[in-house]
Amino acid sequence: MDPEVGDIPTGDVLIEGDTIAAVAPKVRNDAEVIDASGHIVIPGFVDTHRHTWETAIRGAAPNATLDDYFVEILDTFAPLYRAEDVYASNLAGALECINAGITTLVDWSHINNTPEHPDAAIRRSGSLGSARSTPTAAPTRRSPTTGTRARS
């Protein structure tokens, strides 16, 4: 918390655009009022490391070591993912983030099986206005099923 403001049991937060402009017990402004009485008001959390494409299979290898992860997830599940699976999983992952109070995330998207796969991840990143995500390039791996390299 801001030591100059402290904890405010009841107060106002003025938001102008995407910026918190003021926090005080009473902000005098003609802005739209959203009644958040009885709630805690905080800025959204930032998640700096998420593999959003894995949302649909997150519980598939709960006790896996890093070596197991490479075999069970990257070598077994990932080659079977279609571009539409990436889109659906990224959408579910973004909704999961919003539910947890995460409003910004860095998506380590390394599901680059074809050029359509990262395109689907990027298309999802623009489909929810209430959560921002930054698809982050990762080194591409040679696909064991096609023997081709995805473009970056």
C-alpha cells in the first residue's frame, strides 16, 4: 500500500482511462460511480509467466518433473494440438486469469506447430477487452509429426 495514503476503510478510486488518478476518502469528480461497497478495491495482478495454451491440460501431469514435462506435455500433447485448440485453451486461460484477479499476463506461448498456432494465440489476446496478454516468442522446436519448422 501507499504509505502516504494508508488503508482506507471507505474511500474512492478515480480512474481516468487506464490510470488510477486518485485514491482518497472522498474524490470530488463527476465521473461515473460504481458502487463497490463491501468489497476490496485493488489494481489487477500481473502474471509474468504463464503457458496459457496448456490450460486445457493443466492437470494432466500433476507430479511431473521437468524431464517428465518435456516428454508428457511437449512431446505427447503439444504435437496433437490444433490451432483451434490453442485459441480455446488461451480463451479459457484468460477467463481463469480474470477470475483470479489477473488483468495482465505474459503468455509464454511455445505451441508453434504451424504458423496458424501462434496466430490463434494472438487472435485470442485481442478477443477479451478486460484482460491484456502479451504473447511472447519462444524458440520453436522441430515438430516430430511434420518435420517442419514453424515460422517466427
